[in-house]
Amino acid sequence: MVGDGDRKELTRRGDVLATKRREYDEDDVRVRPGKSSRPRTRTRPRHEDAVDGLVIAVDRGRYTCVLPDAGPDAPLVTAMRARELGRKSVVVGDRVGLVGDTSGAAGALARIVRIAERSSVLRRTADDDENTAEGRLERVVVANADQLVIVSALADPPPRTGFIDRCLVAAYDADIEPLLCLTKADLAGPEQVLGYYAELELPYVLVRPDSDLDALRDLLAGRVSVLVGHSGVGKSTLVNRLVPDADRAVGVVSAIGRGRHTSTSAVALRLPPRPGGDTDPGWIVDTPGVRSFGLAHVSADSLLHGFPDLVEGTVDCPVNCPHTADEAGCALDAWVAAGKADARRLASYRRLLASRSGEGDAREPDQRNPGDPLAGS
Ligand SMILES: Nc1nc2c(ncn2[C@@H]2O[C@H](COP(=O)(O)OP(=O)(O)O)[C@@H](O)[C@H]2O)c(=O)[nH]1
Ligand SMILES: [Mg+2]
């Protein structure tokens, strides 16, 4: 069912969609007649026989789907989008209606005829600056996610709160719950990072090579969780521990994607059943190609929602206060001076504000904040 939510999104993003590369649809498999010869009002079948599918991978116009009603061992179904979907994109996590050959047999191709209304939409922009073409190119990363798992190492590489702050903004903007997953807890303690987020009640788990991951699995159960993290933080190690046959699953998906490895896009992986548990273990979505979240699509107001520890501090700001450092009337400086929030959090918020308006400091985070090992994105 395509609900109101989808239509609103289409309208709001109309100008963005126009700049997107056109996606393949079923018409691409045959010679396309002249556009004007196609009657616009043709009555289309209603597809009452469509079966429910969950999109777990996308590669060049081919969508890999599982049929949730068919059980965990049912074959994967390859599908392409039906023309009647129009320009609406289909992404990992989408719940879709499938018709055609849904047997999953080799060479079988189904068609996606509808996209269910999305409960959440995690987006990113290619970069921060909404004044550039790249900055306006907004991408939906994952649909229907419940949780954003921000994977950060405690050492090697050191934690980057700038990156975590960015992820928090993306999570709050998408209405997805954040979870901080701190890896390499055998190498360093979490005190510094947790101190920085002390005002936030941010849920977190610590991971080390010998930890049993039960606390994490508890938090993943029954949900669709997206994992993001810089390279080297141990994300692949974690994914492989959570889903021991992840490599095989991703291999199957990439074979369906006609040989090219899908490592740049998101892949949903079903978590294995837990011993003795009959509850849904949940899904994780690995995002190998997502190195950060460009935030050009997030308004300055929404940006503040990534900093709930600062929100109350803006109550005394003048109307339409931009909250920038050069704004003398901004109440956030007094808020921090009174000890209500960490000065580094305000600095991080203002860095994001500045990078959104194209005034970002192009220097590497390390050079920018020599005194603050936690900063940077
Ligand atoms: N000490 C320690 N090393 C880890 C841990 N998790 C991963 N590593 C190591 O960190 C390196 C990067 O891990 P990888 O999973 O490839 O990171 P990814 O780039 O985020 O996918 C590898 O050498 C791992 O063995 C951990 O909890 N503790
Ligand atoms: Mg990796």
C-alpha cells in the first residue's frame, strides 16, 4: 500500500528527484517505444495476488527480496521495479508487494508493484553543503529501520565524537533510536566518550573480543538496526560475530547482483535464532559504503534535535537566533558557561551548522582541534 507518507515525500523531494539518475524499470528489458505513444491513463491490474517481500539488497536495478511469510530458509527472490512505481525509489528495508515469478529459481524475475508506507527513512546527503549539486543529492540509505547502531572504537582508531554527533543528528532526524556501540573495549576505557555524552542518556554497549554480545543481541532483538561506522572500528568483525554466515549471505546477494560485489550499498542480514528463544532475533543492515552522513537535507532546527542537551538552552535565544558563535544574543554560550552542557558539544553543534552553510573548515579534524582528541567527524 502506498500511503500518504510516500506521496508527501515525493512532493517534498520533487526537485531532488529530478537530479537523480533514472532507475531501471521493467520497460528497460525491451525496446522502448516513443514516450508519447504510451497512453497515460491505461488501467493497470490491481495485483491482488501480490506477495509480501522485504528488500535486503539493491544493485543496479535488481532488488533482492526475502518473503517473510515463507520462512527463513525460503530462496531469495530477485525482482525489478514495475513501471507503475514511477520515480519512487526502492531501498533496502522497504516492504514491497511482488508479482510474477517469486519462486526464487535461477533466472526467475519478479516485479515490485508497490511499496508499503515507510515507518522511518534514514537519509544522507553526499556532502553537507546544500548550495552544491552534490550537497543536494539526497539519498535514502535504509527504510523502516528502528535503530541506528553507531559503531565506534575506543582506540585504534580513536573515537571521533564529531562523527557520532553527526550520526545522532541523522538518527533523530529519521526518528530512529540511536545506540552507541563502543568496540575495542579491551584497548581503552569508555570514560572519555561516555563523559562527553553524560547529559544525553544515550544507550551504549561495550564490545571486546571476548565479550559474549548478549547485551547487544538483546538490544537488536525484534528490530531492524542499521550499523554505521568509520573503517577500522571493527564493524565487519562485529557483523561476522553476530551473523556467522554473513559472508555467505552477502556472497549470495552479490551473485544475484550479476557478479559485482555490492560492498558500496546496504545489505540487510537476518540475525540467527537465539538458543531457547522464540522471539524474533531481528535484522541488521550493514552499510559498507556509508562513511559519514552529509546533513544538507537537515534543517538548522532539526540539527539542534541531535543535541538534546542544548535544546533547553535555546529558550532564551532571540527569535530566529542562528545559534552561531558570532551571534552575540545566542543563549547557548551562557547555558554552557552555567555548566548545563559540555562546551565541546556546543562547539560540535556549531561546526555542523557551519559546514551545512558551506563555511566548513576544510582542514583535517586533527589539525583543527589539536587540543581535543575526541573531536572530528
Ligand atoms: N583489540 C581489538 N581489535 C579489534 C576488535 N574488533 C576488531 N578488531 C580489529 O580491528 C581491525 C579492523 O576490524 P574490521 O572488522 O575489519 O573493521 P571495519 O573496517 O570497521 O570493518 C581488525 O584487525 C580487527 O581484528 C576488538 O574488539 N578489539
Ligand atoms: Mg569492514
